[in-house]
Amino acid sequence: MTAVLNPATEEAIAEVPGATVEDADRAIEAARRAFPAWRTVAPPDRARLLRRLAGLVEEHGEELARLETRNVGKPIQDSRGEVAMVAEVFYFYAGAVDKHHGETIPVAAGVDLTFREPLGVVGLIVPWNFPIAIASWKLGPALACGNTVVLKPAELTPLTAIRLAELALDAGLPEGVLNVLPGSGSVVGQRLVEHPDVAKIGFTGSTEVGRSVMAGAAGTIKRVTLELGGKSANVVFADADLEAAAAAAPFAVFGNAGQDCCARSRILVERGAYDRFVQLLVQATTELRVGDPEDDATQMGPLISADQREKVSSYASGTVVFRGNTPADRGFWFPCTLVEARNEDRVAREEVFGPVAALIPFEDEDDAVRIANDTPYGLSGSIWTRDGARALRVARAVEAGVLSVNSNTSVRVSTPFGGFKQSGFGRELGMHALEGYSEVKNVYLATEG
Ligand code: NDP
């Protein structure tokens, strides 16, 4: 049994049995047996089941949000938003089931057809920072394409995944279609990666573990999609609406206590506007409400664990421009921290995954692009300017998969999400995600002779 903690109080809120390799094999076998029937469910019926699941997520929205907040320590308003997104994801992929189809291709002496075939059993390995949301980004397209699933939540945050699997059964998904396997990555995660009956791994987590997933998957030529770390730049030009950029910046890096792969943890500011921007940013960060995640007014909660707090604290050195306050009680709290840095410094190179942002001045547009791209990662980023042509030039030049202009938002249900470089490959969300959970089959029919 593993004790599941509330990071805001350090109290145990549940005991969950850690799955073994044998449990993993049983879950994979259940998914394998369920696959032939699930893949042949008529598309409108599969869509209806996913819509029902979306409806149940909405109906149980407050319960799921409370559970997520207690397990992850994230502010309740964030959990409500994420659970609402989960329902939206299942509605979207319910609608996509019958819109993801093949082609007929003109060829000589026959007819050529393509089909989108499911892969079979897919293993989904998700992290602790957005447990139910990231699970749904993978479950939606995987189930819509006709795959069956073994979902491994992070050991620290299994509770909403377990509840979601119950709701899936209530919605009428057949037994074996969605299996949840709480357990450690090095045991059951590893087993999913190596098992010959698992056709694909959809993984979100650290670049380090992503690398080992990719290497492990090579043994059986498994398909993989990897959503990995980030070190995204929030690029603020002097001609931007500085008040708007500064008011938004804290949420882009301190949201979810910085435990966000899209965190804009490098804030690049054009030198001419640097002092003014930093003044506005410090003021905005001071106003961020840090405290009890169950309070509707809270905007930032604690980190996930004592280990994470220790890791994050190793980055909060150098020239500290601002350090916020945290509750003095128990809990894995860490204050919002702004440090001045060079892009060569460790705080600007590594994924902190906590509320620490590096402030870096730049000279001009070329310099901004150079610094933004001087990282092994390429997930996300923002560009703040009133010059539309510059916004597009810089957006094209920055090597990242998900960019926003005069905004720090990265995620929408209907648009593709994923990284360049060592932030991974493959796309989640939108119609693009369906590519990662299906194979194209080409069938040629001779019509002559
Ligand atoms: P991990 O990459 O270790 O965890 C992600 C998932 O992978 C978890 O479900 C984990 O299981 C599982 N896992 C771990 N080892 C293996 C393995 N050998 N084979 C298969 N699956 C495995 O992230 P951590 O939770 O350890 O966080 C460490 C750091 O990673 C963070 O500080 C942050 O920098 C980064 N990170 C980035 C994320 C992102 O979205 N970019 C998300 C999470 C972390 P379990 O945890 O149960 O052992």
C-alpha cells in the first residue's frame, strides 16, 4: 500500500495498493481481450459512449475537482477548469470518431482506399502535475480510434484516474477497455514500455524518463509520443503593452506552482523596457494569492512533494529580485521567486518545475530569438509586442511547438499541442492527436481483368 498525501497539509488522504508486474500483465491482458469487440463498435455507438463519459465527468465535476485539489495541492478554481476541460475533451473526441476517415486515391487499373486502423492496446503514462487533464488528452483520441488502454497515473496522484475509470464503466464502456494501473514508473511503467502486447506508449513527463521510454520501446518497435520538459521563453518587446504583459506573466510561470511543462520560466525583456517591466512584474507577483488550495480565492498552492521542494530550492540563488511569502503551516510550500540571470545560468537552462523565474534582458529582435532558441527544449512560449509583423516573424523563428502572441495560453481542446527538440514529438489535442493513435492502412483493389 502507498499512502497518498495532500501536499498542502502533508496528511495521508488515501492508501492505494501499488501494482506489481503481474498486475500490469493482467491489465494488459484485459485490454488485449477487450480490443476486438471495442474496435468493431459502430462509430456512432462509440461516440455515444464517449459523450456519456463526458456527461458523467460534468455531473461529478465538483467531486473530481475536490479530489484533484486534495491530491495535487492545486487551487480549486484551477481544478474546476481542468475537470471542465476533461469533459470538453471527451465531447470533442466523441465528435471526432466519425470524422477521422480514409481516402480514395486515383491509381491505374484499380481503386485505392485507405483506412485508419486502431493500434491495439496502448499504454498511457502520465505525470502528477495535471493528472486527470493529461490523462484525458490521451484517453480521448486513443478510445475514439478504437484502441483499448492501460493508464498508469503517477504514484503520487492516482486518485482522479481511479475515479475516472469507475465513471467510464458507469458510462457503459465495456470492461477491459479502460484499465487504470496505479504503481511506480520503474515497475509498472517499465513493464508497459517493454510488454510485447502493448502497441504504443503515450508518455508525458520528464525528458530523462522520456529518453528511457523511447529506448525501451525500441525493443518491440513500439510507437511512442513524448510530451516532455520545457524551458519556455516569455519574450517582451519594449513596444508591448507592458502593463498587460506584466500582469499576465506571474500566472505563466507561477500557475500550478510552476509545475507546468509550458511554464514561461525564462522572461526575456528588451533592455529599454527592462526596469519598468521588472517593477510592474514584482508588483503583480506580490498580489498573487498563495495559500489554502481549497479556498476559492487562492491562485497558487504548494509543490507536490518534499523532494520537489528540495529540488526547486536549489535554483533560487543568484540575484534574487523578489521572493514572496508562503503559509507557515505544514505543506510543501515554496515562495514565488524572481531572479536575474544570464541564459547560461543553471536556472535558465534546466526545467525547475517550481515557482522560480529567470529574468533575462535582450538587445533587439535577433538577440531575443537567439536567446529563446538557446535551449535543448522547444515546447512553448509567448511573444508580447504591438507590431503584428514582428509577432509573426518571431513566432516563425522560435523553435517551439506551441506559441502565443500577447497571451500566455498554450492549451485548447481543438488545437495541436506538443514539442520541438527535446520537448518531445507527436501532437496531443485537436484532430492531430488522432494520428498518434491510429495506423494508415492502404488497400488496392484491381478492377481490370
Ligand atoms: P517522471 O518523468 O519521472 O514521471 C512521469 C511518469 O513516468 C510518472 O507516471 C512516472 O511514474 C513514470 N515513470 C517514471 N519512471 C519510469 C520508467 N522507467 N518507465 C516508465 N514510466 C516511468 O517525472 P517526475 O514525477 O519524477 O518528475 C521529475 C521532474 O520531471 C520534474 O521535476 C520536472 O522537471 C519533470 N516533469 C516534467 C513534466 C512535464 O510535463 N514536462 C511532468 C512531470 C515531471 P511514477 O512517478 O509513478 O514513478
